[in-house]
Amino acid sequence: MHNADTRRQAFRAGLARQGSVIVAVAALACCQADALAQDDSVLGTASSFSVLAGSAVTNTGFSVIQGNLGVSPGTAVTGFPPGLVVDGTIHSADAVAAQAQIDLTTAYNALAGMAPTANLTGQDLGGLTLTPGVYKFDSSAQLTGALTLNALGNPDALFVFQIGSTLTTASASSVLETNGVDDCNVYWDIGSSATLGTTTAFQGNILAVTSITLTTGATIESGSALAQNGAVTLDDNTITSTDCNSSVAPAVPEGSSAALFLGGGVPLLGAFAMRRRVRR
């Protein structure tokens, strides 16, 4: 009996030590996140642009762009009018557009360097419900139908999509937001180009290395189309911008859990860390 009591006491002491270690590791992860957090907006000066291109911006039809529209180092902006820029200015190869491109590259690299919550390579985003996290595609990504982003009531919820090559949406696809998703906190980091199919209703900031094409009637609500090197091509589109001043910490181990819910509702757990976005 004495030996059994001794083993029980030792077991309880071991659990207590493990609990202390877990708390210490979690606290360290939190501190690392704070230490890595940037002081400026994720997008820097690019956050004021709804459309930014490297070579040219081309528009057909009556597109409406809320926020700045720019191009650098290229100079060509065509189709405005009939397209309209409201609550913003057209910047063609000026210092403002040049600085925005620098900040766009910095933001792209920072987002690309975050540790993934889950790898979705080969899966269609359509029909999925995702909770906050960093989602990686080794190559291309496809959206057919509706993708739902669920913030779980967290105003700091961060969604980052790291796409190795292209993003393509089928006609009439959509990105839906629920349970308090902050429009400032959705980023699509794309290794080459993005194409939004006709009448796609998209959400979030698209950061593409090469080009971005919005086909007829596609919209981006509370987001932006930002291309580093190539063109942004528009066709009777609407883009509304949310100007955000925010700080993001790259993902660190032992952070808050994030889950991916597939058709059966089974969560895949990962870790991510973020800091509160503050609207300007």
C-alpha cells in the first residue's frame, strides 16, 4: 500500500511539472509573437490602394474602384473613364506608387514566411468552411462555389492563403464571411497570377507576384488587387477598399489553435498568432 501511495504521489507531481512546462512554453510563444510583430500596417502604404499594378492597369466597361489606383514602374492606365476612381487618386509611376510597390513586396514576403496551419494542395476551396489560420497550396488553388471564412467570434481572426502559383475562381463563386471576420484580416499571397471568374464575389487582399485579372462582373468587397510585376485587368468590376493599419506576427509554435473543417466537420489543428488590426 505504501508503494502504491508513493507511485500515485510521484505521478501527480509529474503531471504538475508537465503542466508548468506547457504554461511556460505557451507564455514564451506569446512573447515571441509580440517580439516578431511589426509596428506598421501589413501592407504599408499599399493599404490605401484598391488596385496596384507593376506594368499596366487596363479597364473595360464601367468599373468602380474605391481607393487609390496605381501603377509602377509601368505608366499605362487605360479605361478611366469610363471607369471611375472614387475616394482615391490615380498614381502613374509616381513616388507614391513606387513606395506602395516596395511595401507590397515586403508584405508578400512576410505573409509567405508564415508557418502554415494546414496544407490544402489539391483541394478545391469551394464548399469548405475555414477557421482562422494560414492555409498553404504548394502549386495552384481553385475556388468553385462558396468558401466560408468563420472567425469564431474573434475580432483578431487572421486568414492567410499561401498559393504557390495561380488562383482561379469559377464563374459565380464567392467568399463568404461569418462570425465577425474583420475585412482587414484576409490575405491571398499568390506566387504568380490570379483570375476571378465572371460575377465572382470575392473578399480580401490579393497580393500577386505577376498579374491579376477580374473578368466581367467580378467584385472584391473590402479588399484589393495588388500585382507586383504584371498588369491588373478589369472588366466592369467593383472593388471596395478597407484601409487598415495592422500588425501581424509570423506564426510561432504552441500558439492558439486554428482548425480546418472539411465536409465531415473534422478539425485539423495548427498554430498561428496575430495582433489586433486597428482601422485608420
